[in-house]
Amino acid sequence: MTPTFDFEPAATALETVVAGIADDQLAAPTPCADTTVAALLEHVLELTEAFRQSATKESVGNSTPPALEHDSKLPDDWRTRIPAQLKALVAAWREPDAWEGETEAGGVREAAIVMAVIALDEVVVHGWDLAKATGQPFGCAESHAAILFDFLRETPLSGTPGLFGPVVEVPTDGPLFDRVLGLTGRDPNWSA
């Protein structure tokens, strides 16, 4: 049997952060270099749909990368669309077939289980990015932090171009989620 996990804790955490973002915070910087809150929200809109399609296998053969644009074209309905898309993402990955075979997202083809972990990384890490940028708390389920740490532990110190900046050193006895953030090139103590 293919190992699976439930996206709901991560999706709920991101949805809570999105609900707490004020209009006057949309131009604020985020831990993603040169990316505003609005631009990151636009990216979240794109990636939640891309990874839902990855679960349903709709995207196989016709997906394009959800680029992280520095200039936002955030649609007016983002406050309702993001929660709806997160719920759809959770539901799609609850289907047993989602975890079988290969799938695609953003022009990358991988085993479905690998794509699920990449999706989890995107939802969790960008949830944290938005929380930090807007002064909100963020929680990551310990089971999700463990999955992500295992996935990211071989990240080169120089980072992964286009994905993660250089690894930020976090003490090995630090909280597991802080170590995950460090592996994605983020300083757990980041502030605007």
C-alpha cells in the first residue's frame, strides 16, 4: 500500500492565515525574495489548483509551472477562491487513486507520492511565509514537519535554483519545523 497523509491540517493552517490578511498588507514583503504578500497569494492560487489537478491526473501532459511573479495580478475574489481551492485540494488527495502511478504539476513529472510531498511543502512553507509577512501565528503538524524534513534533508547547502535559496543553518536540536524552514532557505526568525 502506498503511504499517504491528509492535507487538511496544512490547508486549514493556510486558510486561517489567508483569512487574517488585511488589504493594507498586500504590498508587504515576504520571506520569498522580492515577493509581496499579493504576489505570493497569486502564486498560492495557482499552485493549489495545479496540485489538485496533479491528484486527479487532469494535468498530465498539459501543465505549466505556477511561476512566482514579483508583480501581482491578484484577482478580486482571492479571499473566497483560495479557501475553496484548498478544500478541493484536500478532497482530491483523499482519493486513493491520487497516490498511484505518476502525475504532473508545473511541467514536472514524478511519482504521485513525491508530487504529494511537493504539494505539502508548497502549502506549508508558503503558509508560513504569509503568516510571517502579516504578523500571524502559524502551526505545522508534527507529522507534516517530519515528512517535509525527510524530503528536504538532502538539500544542497547552496539551495536549489528556482525553488530554495541557500540553506539557513538551524541548530540540530532546534524545532523540527524550524529545521525544515532552514532547508528551504528561510530564516525561522525572519521579520520584515
